[in-house]
Amino acid sequence: MQFLENSLLELITQTSTNLPPDVRAALGHRIPLETPDTQSAKALNIIASNIDMALDDEGAICQDTGMPTFVVHTPPGVSQLAIREAIWKAIAEATRRGKLRPNSVDSLTGKNSGNNLGTETPVIHFEQWDQDQIEVKLILKGGGCENMNAQYSIPCELDHLGRADRNLEGVRKCILHAVWRAQGLGCSPGALGVCIGGDRAHGYTLAKYQLFRSLDDVNPDPALANLESQIMEQANRLGVGAMGFGGKTSLIGCKITAANRLPACFFVSVAYDCWAFRRLGVRLDAASGAIAGWLYRDPERAVERMAAGEGFPLTGREIVLTPPLTEAAVRALKIGDVVLINGEIYTGRDNVHAYLMKNAPPVDLRGAAIYHCGPVMLQQGEGWVTKAAGPTTSIREEPYQHHAIREYGLRAVIGKGGMGPKTLASMKDSGAVYLHAIGGAAQFYARAVEKVLGVHLMEFGIPEAMWHLRVKDFLTIVTMDAHGNSLHAGVAEATGKALAELGR
């Protein structure tokens, strides 16, 4: 199969950079429904622009290219060992080219392999079938939305909804609770794969498999088709909105299956995916490995543009900040302000923040802005080029962020999804602000990086290193200010009330 590796490399590249038509259509349907000039509308406009940019530059739609998960169907007699080896080679090459971020971390040592290969990485599920072609499906599901997966054992008590019983009404409550719980942490608007029943492990697998269904299909089971429709209508009445900013679009898809269960167990497993719903597939000639056809897309059909115009239009009302920042400049900001950052910022996520709890920073952070980001970087000569640079979920840094603000004089934290009470309190006490970037918009923010000025703590690996960047017109929205106000807390409270109404 002389063409197999190249065919798989093309599948990986297209999955990472070119959002499938059904996802584009679902987003395209919802974007015009959002109230103009709101934070959610701004976020959706940036999302649309980012999708176009990724296609134009063949760049990663989101910098978190996730845990590559393949589902492979093979005819009898085809070597699955040869396909596995070709997948490994294609994954490593796609990583080298910057189409995938190196995401495989040894769970014991914390060392990043650097090529997305390692124990059980990538994930490959093989199944035999009676057709004469090989079918390979791939989903790239990032860590932010993976953290928003949920599993319920019913009967159970749910926030705002009360008891969920062992029936479809109880299942409905669990699914809506999963959407509410995710807020903006999983880069809403999201899509759900759900399994009713099964055991704990297989239920999660079957839920993830539901994400391989097209968003515009209809469930063949009338009861499940009705439940999917009901969830879509009710979830978009919750008011979570894009990025958790509040709004009319919280969900773009919900796909549900059911599996037999043990008498003692009734699980509802929810696989949450973000708006950057990257899933494609190919049919391959079993003799040559050449691509015989695509799933979910027609490469002969022109890809429609998502954005209404070019880029994100500025109004002139944006506030421009140039680090290092003063306390006065930060305390002048309020919830909802649109901020453009010009100048130098530093990235820092899980490993950097844990390091700062015990060690002094390798740079002077007084007045600085730290960006919760694990970028895709490619080395060119002695320097580095930013290939993708959207924000990661900030709440993971909640145990550490207050310390960095108080001890090292940080003035701005850039991320997505918001943070908790410890960070909010330290921002109020010390004079710092949370600036929300748009999750998944990796190409939009990569274009705002003028130059990579340096890198520190490279021993943590590319995603976890501390990158020193110079940015221009880096667009953010204030969602937690230096006066103790949090948009995220307000949206969570309002949507909790809406969830309670749907439970009645």
C-alpha cells in the first residue's frame, strides 16, 4: 500500500485545518440568530473569521489538536499492523509540519514525546467489515472540551434540576445539566455525543462514537430523535452562549445512542465537543492505500466562506493597553470592555503556574500580562514562528493564579472560560484583570503575534513552555475586573435559573 501514509497524512491535515461542511452549516445557521454587538456575537464573528483563516493558511483551526482518535474498518486479509504503523508515521510527520501540536505527555514522568507518539497515543480502534475498502475516521477533540465530558449514575440529584430518575426524562435532565456545567470552559457553542446505558467505560466510548455522526442526520430511533430535538431546543434557551458570555447559541449538535445495561447500573455518558468540531474520514483502496473517497466532505465542492467580512471589524471604541501595565490602567477597566494589547506578553499554563508556586519566574512579571496558551510553534533557523495560538481553559490555573498575581505583580491574565473566587479576590486586592480571548481561534490570535522574542522553561515541552511574544491588536474582552465583578459568575447564576425552569 504505497500511498497509505500520504493518504493518512492528508486526512490528518484536512481534519486539523478544514472544518467539515455539516459543522460549518450548523454554525452558519446559528450566527445570524445572535443579538448583534453582544459579546457572544463578537465571539461568533471571530470564530467565523478563524475558520476561514485556517482554511486559507492550512493552519490548525485550534492549537489544541487533542488526542487523535481513529476508527478503522478493514476488509478480511488487510494487515492492521501495517495500517497502525502508517498512522504512527503520518501522525509524527503532521506534528513535524505543525498541523498537530505535540500533545502526548508521559503520565509518570510528565515528559512530552514531541511527536504525538507514546503509550496509547494515538488512539486507534480497529473493526473488521465485509466491504472491500478500508475506512478511516479521525476525530481531534481537545483537552478543554475533553475535561467537560460528564457521566451520570442515575438516580441522582442535579443542581437546579432536582432528582433525575431512570427514564428518558431523567436522561434529558442529565444532558441539559452537562451543557449548563460546561458554560464556556469547553469553548461553547458545543456539540454532544451521548450514550444511555452500557457500563462506565464502554458508555464513554459509545458517546464519543456518536460524534462521528453528521450533525444534520436524523436518529433512526423515534424516541431518541425526539430527545435530540428536544435537547437542541432547550439547551439553546439556557443562555450560556458563545464562550459562556450569555447568548442564544449554546449547542450546535446533540447525537444520542442507547446500549443495554446491567440491572444495578444506569449511566448517562456525555462526550462534549467544542465548536471546533474536527472530524473527517476517508475510504481507501485496499491494495494501494490511495484515497477513493471522502466522508463528511466533497473535495470537488468549493468551501463556503464563514465570515461576513474580512477579519474582525474594529469600532474605535476599543481600549489599547501596552504592557507593562499600571494599576491605574487596570482599575479603569470594567466588565465588557474590548481591549487590544500591543507589546510584550508571556504564555504560561499548567506547568508554568505549578513552577511559580515554588520558584521565582525566569522573567520580571511586574505589570505583565500572562497568556494561558499552549501554542503550535515551528522552529525556523535560530528563531520560532507561531502557527497557532488560541487560549486554553483558565480554570485549571485557579489553584495557582492568585499566588502569581500577589507575589509577582501580574496585572493581566489572558485566557478563556473565566476563573474562580480565589483569582477574583486577588485581582480585586492587587489590581489585576482577566481578559477573555476567544477559545479555539488559533489562527486569529497567531496573526496577532508579530514576533517570538524568546522562550523559557523549554524542558516542559512546546505547549507548556513560557513563550515571550510581541503582539499587535491582540483582541480580548474584560470578563473579570479589578473591582470584584465577574461576567462568568453572573452568567452561571442566570443560566442556573433558566435550567431550573426547564426542569419543571
